[in-house]
Amino acid sequence: MQQGKIIIFSAPSGAGKTTIVKHLLQVNPKLAFSISACTRDKRGRAEENGKDYHFITPEDFKKRIENDEFVEWEEVYEGAFYGTLKSEIERIWASGKNPILDVDVKGGLKIKQFYKDRALAIFVKPPSVEELAKRLTARATDSASSISSRVFKAEFEMKFENQFDEVIVNDNLETACAKAEKLVSAFLDDEVTVA
Ligand code: ADP
Ligand code: 5GP
């Protein structure tokens, strides 16, 4: 099987990783988005099935766990399962590109452990938890209870930043995107890191 590298972006929800990942996909043609499977409801017209996520039923998700189809999966929020399908990584490698993943903090560290030097794990850090809550409210895509569970989880996730290869503070978006571009290009251009 053809193998490339993997770029992992993890952060507390609302820190800005989706925004940064979308920017990288626009400027770096070597990247392709790894579409996770998930069981939560689609956010109206803001999301598309098969583009943002493969929105599947909990029964289908369970069947895929039993068939060992995931590199990694997790119940990220109560009742909401998310996972990276092996077939997705292989599809992207077969196309000659490198998958870029937007996953939660625990999932990101699991994937890094699995792919080791083949993976670059980047933690996107919000300037503060207060700012994170403001951004989630302004994004207006989640209910109040969904926002509070995300903020609660963020307090815990912030403790893991030291376990990542790189940390990007997303205060000024332009600066954060520029740093992300630089880190990702350097990693993809470095022949030595792949065993
Ligand atoms: P995540 O994918 O980590 O949940 P998003 O990329 O969806 O986060 O960003 C959360 C919200 O914050 C979005 O509405 C986005 O436009 C906004 N945002 C992202 N970066 C910044 C920034 N540096 N300053 C202010 N708002 C931002
Ligand atoms: P959201 O519901 O806001 O799209 O995503 C919630 C969280 O799930 C985010 O932190 C997102 O990165 C994470 N997530 C998305 N896909 C995966 C995945 O395949 N595995 C894991 N562990 N988390 C994921």
C-alpha cells in the first residue's frame, strides 16, 4: 500500500482548528481532508454529508467498530461517536496526497502514537477558555447545552498541549494560519522523517 504522511490538528472545540485546516487545504495542494464518520446530527446547511463528515447511524457506527474499520474512534460527547476510517486514510494516500485530520485531543494523541514519525500532531490553543466560549456562541451552530459541554471539556483538554509536536496559539487568525502553513510545508518536504 502506498503510504504518505499525516497531519493531525487537535484542539478544544471552538479554538479554530476547522478554520485553520480549511485554510491549509486551500493553499497546500499536497493535502486532502480526512472525512471522519460521526453519529451526531448534521448542522443544517452549514455541513454536507460526505464532505464535512460521513453522517452515519449509531447502528452503522457500531457495526464498523466490530469490523475493525477505524484507525481510532471515540464517544467525543455523550451519545456522539466520531472516528477515522482506515479506508479514508488509504483512499487519500492512494491519490498521492497526505491526509489532514481535524480530531479531538485524545483522538489526536492516539493517531500520533499509531503513526509516530509519519504524523505531525499540532495543538491549536485558544487565547483563553473565556474567548473559546465567546467564539462558540458567536458561531451559533450549537445549543447552549452543547456549548457548555464543549467548554467543560476544553478545561480538561488544555492539559494535553505538551504532548503534541507543535502548539499554535490562535489569537490572531492570520498569524496562526501563517505558522500552520510553515510547519506543515516543512514537515511534508522533509524526506528524513519517514522511516
Ligand atoms: P473548531 O473547529 O476548533 O471547533 P472553528 O474553526 O469552527 O473551531 O472556530 C470557532 C469559531 O471561531 C468560528 O466561528 C470561527 O470563525 C471563529 N474564529 C476562528 N479563529 C478565530 C480568531 N483567531 N479570532 C476570532 N474568531 C475566530
Ligand atoms: P464537532 O461536533 O464540533 O464537528 O466536533 C466535535 C469534536 O470531535 C471536535 O473536537 C472534532 O475535532 C472531533 N472529531 C471529529 N472527527 C473525529 C474523529 O474521527 N475522531 C475523534 N477522536 N474526534 C473527532
